[in-house]
Amino acid sequence: MEKEEKLKEIYEGLEEIKDQLTALIDEYEEEETHTGKADELIEALDALEDASETIEDVLEN
């Protein structure tokens, strides 16, 4: 049970980080100069989404 609780905490933390990262990406995309930073951050967000989904799958099984 302890492992599942840790995974739930990690999952919740990832969800919070994803929300913060999404807001930051929006700020980068609103800027007039496109430096490619938003694209790089989107890749990081995608990786976090994959991690969240994996943890969710482990918790469901």
C-alpha cells in the first residue's frame, strides 16, 4: 500500500507541474519573438504526460 501512496503523490505532483508548464508555454507562445523554446517545452510536457499515463496505468492494475 505504501508504494501506491507514493505513486499517487508523484502522479499528483506531475499533474501540478504539467499545469504550470502549460501556462509557461502559453506565455512563450504569446511572445512576438519565437525562439523555439515553446516547442522544446511542449516536448517536455509530452514526456510528462507519458509518465503520468504510465503511473496511472500502474495504479489501475
